[in-house]
Amino acid sequence: MLVKFQSLLALVLLCFLLGVMTDIFFTYANLINVMRQISVNICISVGMTLVILTGGIDLSVGSLLALSGAITAGLLKFGLELPFIDTFIGFTLFGAIMAGIITGTSLGAFNGLMITRFRVPPFVATLAMLTIGRGLTMLYTKGFPISGLGPQFSYLGTGWFLGIPIPVWISLIVVAIAVFITNKTRLGRYIYAIGGNESAAALSGINIKKIKTMVYAIAGALAAVGGIIVTSRLDSAQPNAGNSYELDAIAAVVIGGTSLSGGKGTIGGTVLGAIIIGVLNNGLVLLNVSPFWQQVIKGVVILLAIIIDKYNSKSNG
Amino acid sequence: MLVAKNISKNFGGIKALERVNLEIDRGKVNAIIGENGAGKSTLMKILSGVYADYEGDIFLHGNAIRFLNPRQAQEAGIAIIHQELSLIPQLTITENIFLGRELTHYFGGLNQKEMRLQTKKLLQRLKLDLNPDTPVYRLKVGQQQVVEIAKALLTNAEVIIMDEPTSAISDHEVEILFRIIDDLRKENKAIVYISHKLNELFKIADCYTVLRDGKTIESGEMHGVNKEDIIRKMVGRNVEIVGNPIANNFTDDLLLVKDLNLKISGISKNVKLSDISLHLKKGEILGIFGLMGAGRTEFLESLFGMHAKDSTGDIFVEGTQITLKNPSDAIRAGIALVPEDRKKDGLVLGLNVKNNISLTVLDQIETAGILSEKKENILADKYIGELGIKTSSKKQLAKNLSGGNQQKVVISKWLATHPRILLLDEPTRGIDVNAKNEIYKLITALAKKGLGIIMVSSELPEILAISNRVVVFAEGVITAEMPISEAKEENILQAAIPRSV
């Protein structure tokens, strides 16, 4: 099964309740709005799913999102000045975006290297990257937003294609690729094998270090994609963008039924988890629930999801 | 003393036990015999309070009892040593032994000194020469088992249930265990002994109960029955035992190991292999016997590229020298290793049968970077058929298979790499008699096809049953080598016993 039946049921129930309790939940404009809001979380959560499937965790995605967004915005607006050799490099739209994605990917790969070569536990390695990434963002932006990036760039975050916002398209493409990788490629199979039993995977001749490094690099790349979407939508790179996004991503993965100990879970489940969180956020806003209560309710939903999951796996086994 | 009457237990509609009767006597070793899935483990879990939900009655000293949890069973004097080790790897031997019953001073502080002392005494009694402060994860499986036994001994239980206590320990340790069991019997305790190894039962047990398909087949005294009787009762039919192998003249060189040296030094793990040289021919089964700590497992691991940093020596496959930096190098050179602990190192239990089989050869079932489900199915069907793997489907999770079938899945995933050399480390550990025979037949058939096989085993009958040639390890050196025609239990054991003890 692609997704867990009870998560789907929960989502349907949630939508039904919101449909009854509010007039605008089931309007085209609102539903599209929800999809656009969760598109960034979906990109990050997909990377997080791969990491968690190997038995790891990545706390640095929020910071990498901010840094990649800032680099893209900065290069686009100011270009790159190299004072020592008295050179100036201007960046095209494509070049700036690539530079942002390369930033996310390489720092993600750096996480992977720390974890595989120096045996730093994933929690610690990525926690360190969380502050390093945030610090680098502050250094690069000097603490101020970089705004006014031009209509071409903001099309990515605000544009439409075939009646659907561009960020939703991007997240759909990311999900499609990830579903393909996890189900149909060697990399995907190795990810499940490593998370299920690392020692057996190593003895089967799988290069554990390489696969894990790749997975953290992918998580970094997807954080960068999220960063570019956020920056483009606001037409501005905020130094504190993406703060605590890693927690929303972990929540989506967990609600989606992926085991934190690795080896078990699906991309489909994570997408559903992200949608549940998005719909919940949207519904609570529509119902005028105070933001403070929104946080409490979100926490309770995460707990419920885990408890139901544990209960189910017990009664099945 | 302990009587179970008409015990039935269902698991979701499947009858695990059906009106089983059992009588356990004081001062006797009571053997429970049956194939995997016969219901032995379920029955023991009921007796030890793990399952509180069952039909039937249990009487202890004539009083009806019903344990709601393992704690109550322990307090009533029933201790169980589970087949699956239940130690906590990060804690030390002492901490594990006293877990849940720590000794304290008046003010609630832990009495480390006394616990340490008692642990030391227990370890001495079990002849396990280890520091009580050693964390359990540093111990080999066999040593951990001995710690489990020490843990049960501490409770001064009246009834001690041992579920496959010798499945992972060497003959040397089995001797020690039997001496302890004998002492306990003299102290008028009741011992329940579950084992697949029939030879053991004839050595140690006084009476037996045979279970088959969740029912009691027969109970009786050990003397008065022989091995064939018991096997017939277990399986309900006669089992053909694999015939004696011969020392054929194998001619084609396959593997040559010259002066392999290995040194792993750790706090408690000190393994050394010195100047190991041996050869293997095509179609030959080489049996390696050795006691715990002889370095047998580490030798196989070295041949599989797992100790590249700690070892030196020359390895030739079909005349070409090879360098082994990691398992991938070994696989490329045509070497495959079926590891000792199939659940820990062999299988990804959460993946299904076909995913496990294809794990070593995913590059071969790819088309343009995409895994072909069709090719994977063909591969899985091939080995499920050839090896007779009993599974409800190739999509069944590996963890739901019996031990014998799990082992066949591990062998399949290695055969899929088309190895020239197959290394087997304790290939039939924890597998029932019937499945063992199937594995033996399989190994023999593979050798006939021209594979060279090195089998490490701590079960002498197994070595003698299928090897063409026997090599004995003791304390990291080869102490004997003989063709099967000259191999006898006595001379193998003699060579295996450490000189330094």
C-alpha cells in the first residue's frame, strides 16, 4: 500500500469536518492556497523521509533553506565580487538558482561526510550544521533581507501554470522523482536495506558511506529547492527564513507512518502527512483558533499519529 | 512439581498449542523436543508468564496458578533463559545480571562492590574468565549466552527453563554447562531443557516430552528410547540422514591462503590468527572446527575482506593473487559469506524474501538504471524453487520465515552472485533436524557443482557429516588437518583443546 489507510481516513474526516464548519474550506481558492503553502514542506519532507529511512535525521534543513535562498538572491542581485583579483561575476537567473542548489547539496554532503567518515551521530552532525548554516546566512546577508529580485525570479513562487501554482508543480515533480527512486532504483532499495539492517547491508557489498552521504546531499538539495521557492514567493531572502521547518518536516514524515528507527516508510505517506499538517493549519486559521492553541493542537496530532501507528503495528504482529 | 493440563493457545485463529499436557519433576532434566513451530517456545512463554492469555490450568506444588507477567513467574521460582538473548548490550555483565534486582545500601545507593563480587563468583562457577565490568556488546554470542545462564542462576529458581542454551556455544562450554546442570539436578531443582541437538539430550536429560504441531505426542524416560525413535516422533516419519562423505581426490586449485596473520586487540576481544595457511580445491567441502575464541569466525571474516586493516597475508583465487579491502572486493573475487548470526548480519528482516535475495545483485536486475520487477521475480522464483524455500509468497517478509528457510534465503542471496567460494559460518545454528538435513544436502549439492566450500561449525557431527577434509583451529593457529577418512571425534577434539589452559 502506498499510504496508510488510517492516515487517509483521518485526512478525509478532517476535510469533512472543516467543510461542515466553514464556508470557504472547500473553495478552489482555499484548496489551492493550502497546496501552495505545503509545497515547501513537501520538498523538505521528501528529503527528510530518505534520511529517516536510512535510520538518520537531518536537523539542518531549515538553515540550509535560508542559506541557499540567500545565496541565490544575493548572486542574482549583486553578483559575485572577488576583491583580491579585482573581478566581478554576474549571474543569470539559472546560474543563481544552480548556485543555491549546489550550496544546499554540498553542505548536505558535508553532513554525510561527518556522519560516515568521522562517525558523528546524525543528530549531532546536523545540529551543528543547523547553527553553522544559520550563522553563514547571517554573515552573507549581514542580517538584512535581500529584496527586489525581479519579476522573472518571482514567477517561480507566485506564477501559475495550467491553473496550478508553480510551487505546487515543483513539489509534484520532486515527489514523483522520489517515489521513482525509492521504488524503482538501486539507490532506493539500498536506502531501505541500510535502514532495515546496516550490518547485513554492508556484508552484502553495499557501500554504506556512499549511499548515506548521497542521501544527506539529496536532503540538502531539496532544502535548497524549498529555499528558492520561499525566496521567490516573498521576492526577498529573509535571514531567518525556514526557522524550525525541520520540525514540520519530521512531523510530516512521522505522521506519514515512517519509522524513526529506519527501514520502513513511504514517500506517499509523507506527502499525506504534510497535507494533514497543512489542512490542519489552514482549518485552524479559518476557524479563528488562536495561534497559541494551533501549536498545542499540532503537537497533540503528532502524538496521536504515533500512538495509533504503534497500536496498529502491535495488533498486526 | 510443575504440571500443565490441557493448555491451548491461539494466535489470531492459528492454533499454536492444542490441549497440551506437561509434567515437570524435581531433580530431573526434562527435555522438551519438537521441530521449529511445534509449540515449544509458546509453551515455555506461558510457563514463564510472558503470555497470560491461554486456556487450561497450571499447577505448581499442587496449587493452581496463573502468571499475569514474567515478574510473577520469577517470584514463584520459575526462571527462563530465552533462545533470543535478552541482555542489554551497553550495560556491563554485572549490571545485566542484577538488572531489576539490584543490591542496595541502606539509603538506596547501589551496592556495586557486592554485586561485582557475586558476579565474579557466578562467572567463575561458569568458567567464564571475564571482567565483570565488561560491557556485554563486547562479548561474542557464546559468552553472552553464558551471562544469561548466570543471570538465571542468581535467582535461585526452583524451575529453570533453558531454551536452546547450547545453540551458540562451543563444545567446551557445553561441557561446563552440563556440569552445572548436573549440580542443579543434585540440588533437587527442576530443569526444563529444550534443544534440537538430540545427542545432547541423550547425555543430559532424564525424561522427555515430544511436541508436534502444537500437540503432546508422547512423554517418557530417556533410557529406553533411541535417536531414531525420537526423530520419528518429532517429524511423524523417518528422516533420511545425509550419508558419510568421502575424501575425494580433488584436483583443481581454487583458493590458497598463505601466512594469514590477524590481530584484533580490544578491551575484552582479543583475537589473533597466526600464520594460517590452507588451500581449497574445486568441489571440496572443508570443515573448520574450533572452540570458542579459536579464531574460526575471524578467519572467514578476513577472507571476506572485513579485517583489511588488521590482517596481513597472501590470498590467491585460481592462481591469481587478490587484495581484499572490503566485502565488495571479496564478492568481486567470487567469495561469499553466510554469516554466523543470520538475523543480525544476514537478512534485512523488514524486507521481503525477493528483496533480500536480490540485494547482492541489484546491478544485474537493472535496465537503464531502473530495477526490473520481472527480472527480480525470475531471480527469486529460481532460488525459492531450487532451494525449496517454504514461504507463503516471495513478498512475505523475511522475519516471518522459520530459521531454516531464513538461512536458505541468505544462501540464495549469495548464490545469486555466482560465487566460486562459499564460506559458511555455523550454517545450521538454531535450525531443526529436518531443515538441517536439507541444508546439508544443499551444501553437498553445491560442492558437486564445483563450488569450493569452507564450513565453520562448533557441532562435530555436522563437520563429520559433510566435510571432505577437516582443519582444526585452536587459539588462532591450525593444530590439525586430516582427510575425513582419518577424522574421528576424539582426534579432532584433542587438537581443538587449547594448550595454554
